[in-house]
Amino acid sequence: MSRIDYTSDLKLLISVKGHPYDRNAFAELFENIEDVSYTIVEQPASQAMFSPILAKDYDVHVLYDMPGLDFTTQPPSLIDPPEKFVSDFEDLLELGHGLLFLHHSIASWPTWPKYAEIVGGRFLYVPSELRGRPCMDSGYRHDVTYTAKTHSWGALADGVPDTFSMTDELYLYEVFEQDVIPLLSGNYPPISDNFYSAAHAGLGRMFSNADWPHPQGSNYLAWAKSYKNSPIVYIQMGDGPSAYENPHFQKILSNAIAWLGSAESLAWAKKRNQS
């Protein structure tokens, strides 16, 4: 979009960079959502937009970025988030602001433990500790065709069929199932035989699961939760055009944006924070 949209009901700030993606196809997703305008800002410049002063001009922050990992080394080096960004982010969460995390954003800031608590899980590129226990590196698999099941939960499920087919990259990752409200789950078995090791890939051994006995994982593909006074949605879908073009993914995305930008979701998160 070349023109500036001053009139849309909802304004999005979209943070990107850190993982390859089709920029034009990704932007087209948001062009097609009615009454929504968006501004795409790349990392690390987008970190400034989490300051509550700058964030107030937007209704929802969408994270499709993956900062905190330097892939110029093997294995990738882990980078700490700047102190000001952490402080701004936590202030924004306390104030109350809708946050939508997409696909690879769940791997961001691996040295910041609270980030996983905010999102509701973690994709690990290297073995690490999570919630006080050792965890193996996570798994990935591209171009999987599977059936997604919708978990009915208010407006987030409106217009989405009970089940639908999807072709996309899937993760074998850590999900804090007890802390989230499932929105979507998949029927592709989350076991190590079906995925490749992220740590192997980080060492240049793509598409390998040798000597990688990862325990069975979660089949959750999307969830809702809150952190402090902020409503949060994570959607694991969205690796590339095969996902972007799926009408059911488009509907889930637009539902999540509408809900996160509503007074209802902010009141819901605040109430949960007070209970």
C-alpha cells in the first residue's frame, strides 16, 4: 500500500526481520483485512515502537520477527535484549495492549526467560533450560499437510470451520498448555520421528533428527492468554504463501486482530490480572 491510511478502525504495528519470509505476500495478508491499517517496521528499529509513548498510536502489535539469534555463527549466538526494550515491553504489558505473536516469533529472545512466559511457550534453537528444567532443542518440518481443529472460544472462532486442511511448516516446541486457552490444534503427531532438529540445522545439518530423542510435544497450533493487563494471541501458522493464501488462516488472523484491538479483550486481560 503506497498511500497512508488515516481512517481505518484498527491500526497495527508489525515488527519483522530475523527469519526469511516473502515480504510482498505477507503484507498482502493485511491489505485484505477490512478497516485495518498497518505499519511494518524491521528489527532492531521496531524495538522503539514498544515504548508506551509510541505504542499508543497503535491498537495491536503484531510480532513476525525473530530477534536474539545471530545466525552468522554455528551454532547461532544468543543475543540479550536491550535493557530499555525489556523495560518498555514490560511497561506496555502493564498498561494493557493487544499483542499477536505469529509463527517464528516464539523463538525470539532466547536469553530472556520472561519472553516465553509472555508468549506461552518457546521454540528452542539450542538445548536450554525452561522453567527450571532442561529442554532439548525444538523441531521443525516444512510443507506438512494436516488437518486443523478449531476450539470454539468466542469471537476468535467466528466463521472458522470445525476442521480444515492446511499446508505449512509445523513445530515440535514447548507449550505451556496449562497456562493458555487453545484455539487450534493439529492432527500431525508431535513426535521426534516427524520433525528435524533445530540444533542440527544450526550446525549446517539440515533435515536431520539423528540422535535427537525429543519427547512428544504439544499439538496446539494457536492459543489465547494474558500477561499483566494485556491480551495475547499466538498463532503458529504462517511460514509462507501456502499458509498466507489459506482462507481459514486469513479468517483466524483477522479474528485475532479484531479481538486484540477491542475494549472487550483489554477488560478480559485486566480482570484476569486482578484475580
